[in-house]
Amino acid sequence: VAMETVSLEHQIQSVQRHIAFLKKEQMELLHDLHLEILRLQKHCSELTHDLEIKELEARQQDVLDRELEEKCRVMEARLQEKEKDNRELRRELQHKETLVAALRSSLRSKERRFLEELKRR
């Protein structure tokens, strides 16, 4: 019975040592897990911040893009207006060149008649 008691005491001490070892391991594991959770939370916060900045930049870029598109539409409308004005001015210039040519022709014709009239006299 004494031998069994000693063996039983050794077994109890061994089990207690194993329990103490497991508790220590569990505490270290919990500590490491806690640190990992903190690290992941920090990383998540950084990523969220980066995402918010990128979304803000994207919204600002969208605003700039819309402003530029509007300016382009205005400039294209102005360009079309100027091209229309230029076409009208070219037509007017061509008409006036035609009138000038007709007046020159008429002037030459009158000058010839005048010279012929002068020769006759």
C-alpha cells in the first residue's frame, strides 16, 4: 500500500507538473494571440485609413474630371461657333471679292469706252 501511495503521489506530482506546464503554455499562447489581435487591429485601421484617403482622392478626381469635361464641352461649343463665324466671314469675303472683280471689270470697260471716246474726238 505504501508503494502504491508513493507511486500515486508521483503520478499526482507528474500530473500537476503537466497541468502547470500546460497553464504556462496556455498563458503564453493567449499573450501571443492578444498581441496578434492588436497587430491585426492596427493593420486593419491603417488599411481603412488608406482606403478612405483613396476614396477621397477618387471623389476629388471625379470632380476634376467632370469640371474638365464641362470645360471641354464649353470650348467645343465655342470652337463650333468660331468655325461657323469663319465660314460666314469666308462667304462674305468671297462675295466681296466677286464684287471687287465685277467693279474692276466694269471700271476697265468704262475706261476703254472713255479712251475710245477720247480718240474719236
